[in-house]
Amino acid sequence: MPAHPLLDVDEIPVPLESYLRGIGEVFRRFGAPQQDSGCVSYGVRLPSGERWFVKAPETPDAARTSARAWRFHQEVRHPAIVPQLHRLGPAVVMPWRDGGLLYDPRHRARFRRLAVPEVQRALDRLLDAHLAVEAAGWQPVDLYDGALLYDFDRAALHLIDLDEYRPSPFRLDTARLPGSRRFMAPEEWHRGARIDARTTVYVLGRAVRLLLDAGNEEREWRGTERQLAVVQQATRPDPVERYADVRELAGEWRSATG
Ligand SMILES: Nc1ncnc2c1ncn2[C@@H]1O[C@H](COP(=O)(O)OP(=O)(O)O)[C@@H](O)[C@H]1O
Ligand SMILES: [Mg+2]
């Protein structure tokens, strides 16, 4: 079999974009200013029809983040987590996934109109992926709806851009963590705070709160009172009042969901 131009090649002698244009069709390009990560990414279609997502760091910071992300993906595998399969020089190669980013107001509104059982399946998959993350000794940072890609045709949730995930627990040595205010736990804003599984519980509780609601204002909860009580305990300001870890949260959520 001939070598695969993305999976069997380690180094490329030409700039990434011209390499990609030589092996297939670049049908999407993601870069500044929409992407502020210091990365540029491409959607590439090969003559075989296969589609791939290739992401390359362009700054020293982005290169460090990318190295940690590679380690994360080697240690954590889950069907919902889009894997990093190969390094092509400094870039990483991931399978392309169809779907709408739930950060986009249009896709989020569409997601919120889905039947409740379908939303619950997506939330269960989000929790299940984080059971795998937790079991591997990692935890989310910067988890928000920009990491949630929902394939409406296949009713499948995919997790992308988990580049800020870190080994768990850790001490916050900056003024705050990267992330979206709507999802972040209070301790993520305090230099010196311990960031641990209870922080993850908060962030996942926020994701559930926001996604199982008909609107942005959190006034139209679509779940049951019992489910809401689980979310409320997950998102207590004081970490000791929350569930201890994702296992406990997922257990409580699943028994409330039936
Ligand atoms: N595996 C993938 N398949 C399809 N689209 C993807 C994939 N990963 C990311 N994307 C799209 O590319 C955009 C940029 O990717 P992302 O990893 O978020 O880059 P950055 O870290 O630069 O923000 C995402 O917002 C999403 O729309
Ligand atoms: Mg991103």
C-alpha cells in the first residue's frame, strides 16, 4: 500500500499549507482573527475522499500547548474525543468531524430545540468522556461550547480543541485560567487556588445547566427538578459542597435521569 500522505509522513520539506494543497483539496482554513490560539488549522479532502483536520501551532506558546495536548491525546481515548492520530512536523492530524459548534448561536438554538432524550444522550456522552479524562488523571481547562461539535444528522456529540486540558490536580499560578465566564468555577479566578476534580464537577454542571435549557438566560430548564438539584449541587460556589469528582456527579446524574 502506498504511504498515507498525512499519517505516514513525519516531516515535510515545504510549508504546511502548500504541502496540503499538493496532496488534496484544502476546503476549510481556520486562523486569526477568529482563532486566537496561535494555531492555524485546515480541513483537507484527499483524492480518496477522506477528510482530515490538520492543526499547526504558529507561536512558541501554541507549540508548548500543542505538546501538552499531544500527551493528553496519547493518554486519553474516548469515542467522543476526536483523537490526535499523528504528528506531521509541528502539526497534528485529526479526523474531520461534521457538525455545528454549539458556541455558534444558531447551532446552540437548534440544539436546544432537540427532543429532551436526544439532549440527554449528548450530555451523557459529555459526562462519559470526562469519566475517561478523570480516570487517566487529567482534567478540563477551557471547556466551553466552543469545544462541543454536534452532528445533528447522526445525533453525535464530538469534543474538539481540548488543548488546555491539564494533569489533575494543579495549583493555579496565574491570575486566572483561560475559559468562558459562563462555564468557569470561582476558583479558576484565584491565583494559588487548587484546581481539581471539584472544579471539573462545576464546569460539567454548568455545561449541563446551559445545554438542557431552552434559552440563554437559564429560565427555561427542560429537565426534572431532581436533575436540577444535581446541577445545583455540582455548581455550588464552595468546592467542598460539590460532588467530589466526575464519578460521583455522573452517578448522581444518571440515577436522576433514569
Ligand atoms: N476534528 C475536527 N473536525 C472538523 N472541524 C473541526 C475539528 N476540530 C476543530 N474543528 C473546527 O475548527 C475550528 C478551530 O479548531 P480549534 O481546535 O478550536 O482551534 P483553536 O485552538 O485555534 O481555536 C473549531 O472551532 C471547529 O469549528
Ligand atoms: Mg478553539
